Amino acid sequence: MGGRVRKRLCIVHLHIASQKRNQPMQIIQRLIIVLALATLMPWTLPVHAQSSDAVVGSWQGQLEAGGTELRVLFHIEQEDDSLFATMDSPDQGVTGIAVPEVHVQDDRLMFDVPEINGEYVGTMTNAETIEGSWTQSGQSFPLTLTPTDESTSEAPERPQHPEPPYPYVEEEVRFPNAEDDFTLAGTLTYPEDEGPHPAVVLVSGSGPQDRNSELMGHRLFHVLADHLTRQGIAVLRYDERGVGESEGPSFPASTTEAYARDAASAARFLKEHSRVDAERVGLIGLSEGGLVGPMVHTQHEPLAFLVMMAGPAVPGRDILVEQTALMAEAQGASASAVDSMRTTQQRMLNAAQSTPDSAAVADTLRTLFEAQGVPEEQRETQIERLTTPWFTFFLKYDPQPVLTQLDIPVLALFGSKDLQVPPEQNAEIMRNALGESASPNATVEVIDGLNHLFQPADTGAFSEYSQIETTMAPKALQRVSGWIRGQAEEQQ
């Protein structure tokens, strides 16, 4: 499936991911999550010996959140009169999250998990069952725990993750964003021969992402960078602003425009590197990164070529409405339920962009949430998230005008089973916009059977991401590297 455009003819889910390699965990989000900051309950309950003895050991449960099923394990130990624990999310490849506070009183217990801004409150109904709820980002989800003999959680297999030694050079780098006055940090990989080599900047999707764009235990950009570098292409991947070793204000205080300035700084840095051919520096943008790429070339720093992987071609508001409906369908929701979700989402987003006055928007949203019976605590945190600079910009931004201004070779790829940036909604509009541009070689393709992450998928549902061992399908990797090598040869 796919089409070519040549001149003349020619984004509710939740996941846990690493904020920094070997650093505390935090909630991040991919294309869109409309959640809010958790409000933790103050607990100062003493440990009672009988109850604490009963909870010592490993407990497991299944968390269902936003159509996603995730296994959760708590490993509880006792030392003197104190309880402590660790938490695993094996489906996301995350283990050993610290649970520094475990409180028990009679048959009630609470786990405070500050690293991911979450807590679990439950009641031990019998020796084999704890019934309770998990609260994170302002939302609560039922979670029943039962004993397990599993002392440790095995992370899902990720056979594509590269392991050293690498047949190329890996260099830890820092580079300035002079316009915003802070420094970004990343990893540059390039072939061992002197070059100079064609090069790309990797730009990730929404939410505070590290240099590997890690999601559900998949190191997307590590896999992509490794493949490209083995094909003779230098690659710079970096921690987004405010993440890992990079400075600057993080998501959601920064908009897509701000992330474009960071990516432009990365491109400038590459052009000055001795192993890089400054005339053959391009950019690969994944998801929201597909919005960033065209901004970089048309507003900040000229690029030699551009690859957009699951890049939106319509405003964020339209993406969100369709995304909500498709994900609900994938989870088996009825047609009437999907229609109801679509209507509710449209009303909420209409309210969120009804006026530039954030106070007025908050009042409108408050009235809407009250009518829906949303609890006050969740209502206020949802409003806070819906009125952030990032979300406000994303809702309104239309990428088509910038797409029509491109004058470099462009490859736009979509997965046929992408439910987050659906090809049915975006591919043809992307094709038409690039057809109006001055791009000498614009190609739009829909790769059959792949999801938003370009994994081989069954339904494309978010719940499959962690279950699929493949991080990025070889046919997607090969399409990207082959296209870039072709452009680099023409530009040499």
C-alpha cells in the first residue's frame, strides 16, 4: 500500500518509562494522554504485627487502564517493625521501582510509589485477596492483588535491542540550544571510517522522552540508530529538554515549537562534526516528531531530507477524536459506546480551544465535567492538563501549511494498523499537502500490518505494544535506511 507524490506528478493510556538511564521513573505519554497529576493521601498509620505478617511476600494483579492490561507485582518485605517493598511492571519491562512506604492498619494497607507519582490503597478481604484501587495521574483504577510465588518479574524479550561491542563509534555529546540558553545531551553514533557521512537527527513523540525513546521496554531509537549506523549513516539521538542529562523546561510547559528549536540545534551540531557531511544532514521524526521536522526545515535550520514516521497531517483535535474512537473499537466497545465517546471527546476539545482565555476555558470545562459527574479532584487536575501550553498548542496546530512549504526530499510512512495517527485520516491529506509543495521527491507510504510504533501488530491496540517482542519491524527499518542512502547518494 502506498503512493508517490512527485513534482509535476511528482497522537487514555498510561505507561511507566525511564526518565533517565538508571534514574527515577516518571509518567510520560505518547501522542496523547489526557491525565493529571496525582494527589497523594497523607498516611501515618502504624504497622500492626498480625496484619503486616499477612502481607509479607509477593502479590500480583492485572491493571486495566485506558484499554490497556498491565501486570503489576508488589514484593513486600519486613525488617524489624518496618515494611518496605518494590514494584514491577513486567509488561513494560520495568522492575524494582522503590515503594519506600508501606502502611498497614488492621485489614487496610497503602503503598506509596513516589517515583511514578502513584499509590495503591486496598483491603485484605481474606488471606488470598487484597481488593483496592491504583491511583496515578488523577485517575483511579480497580486493582485486586493475589499472592504469587514469583519473586522477580521477567521483562519481555526484546531481541532487537543492540548489545556492545558495536561495529561503529559511539560518542556521548552535549550541544547548546543558543536561542533558549541551555544544553542538550545525547548519543552520536557513526561508522568507524573517516567519512564524512550522511547523518540524521532522531526526534521522538510527545511527552518527556529520553534519547532512546523508550516505551513499554522498547528502546525505539536505540534500535533505529543501531540499524542506520550499520548502514553507514551517522545518528544523533538526544534526551529531550528537561529529561535525563538535558537541561531546559520539560513537557508540558514546552510546546511543539520549542521542541523544534531543540531539534534545529541538534542539526546544527551535526553539521559541525568532523565525521558528518554538513550538506547531507536530515531528520527522522516519529509521531509528534513528524510535526517537528517540517518546522525545523521551514523555520529554523535547512535540512537535506526529511522522514516522518506516523507524523500527523491534521490538527491535534482531529487526531484525538479519531484516536479515542479507534482505540475503543479495538477493545471491543459497542458502536453506541464509541459514538458516545466521540461526542464527549468533541465537546471537551471544543471547550478546551473555545477561547485563548485559559480562565474562561477552565470554567467551561468545569461545567462540562460537573455535568458528567467527574469527581472534583479529578476534574481540577484534568482541567490543569487540558490548559497546559503543550496541549493548547497541539489541539490547534494544523501541519498542512508547513507541509506545503517543504522543498526537500520527504518520506512519510504510516502503519496500516496505527490507531494513534490513523493512516485513513492522515495519509491522503499528507499526500495532497506534499503534492502542493516544492519537494523534488515526496513519497507517502502505508506499510501493511504495522502499528504506531511500526511493530507487526494484530489489532494495533496500545495493549499490544508491550506484548510484541519486535521493537521495530525490519521492513520499516530497511525502508527508512534504504531511502536515506538513496537520497545521500544523489546529494553526494
